[in-house]
Amino acid sequence: MQLTDIAEQFEAMGVSVVAMTYDSIEILREVAEDEGIGFTLLRDEDMTHVNRLGILNDTDYEPGQRAYGVPYPGIFLISSDGIIRAKFAEESYRDRPDFSDILAAAAEL
């Protein structure tokens, strides 16, 4: 997981790293252990945040399909007062935002 590889760079800037998925708590625990993830993993129960942020990938998957609920891949930089300061997103689940751009944006916050 690329985010795991650079999480220390964010933390050195005073930026907390948190990841959110719709996976079960059990899967999140397994992934954290298997991948050695040291940052917080959150569960987006019922896709509440995915829907509120408007990042649900509802073009590739229909309700009832196993992958329904997958958000478009993205990273948000959120200030301590809860305001989204930057957003990086991709349209395909196979693509990920460029972490050098994200690190640069985080350094400017």
C-alpha cells in the first residue's frame, strides 16, 4: 500500500494520516496487521461519507453487486477545523492520485 510507504513523510509535516473504506471492521483489522499499517483505518458504515462527499462510483457497479459502494479513489487534505483544503481524485479504481502532488499540497497547508 503506497500510503503506508509515505505516511511517515506526512506525519513529519504534522499531518495525520487516516484511511476510510466500506470494509468490515474484521477486514480492516486483517489488512492493518497484514500490511503493517500504523495509521487509523475507519469504516464508512452504510457508505454515509462516500455519499455525502459525492464520490460513490455508481457507474461501474449496480446495487447488489459485490463491489457496489466502492468510492472513486481519492485523498482529501482536511484542516484541523474540518475544512477540506485539497482534494485529489481519480475516476478509475485502478488509478491513484500522485503522492508527490499530495505531499507538496500538504507542505503548503
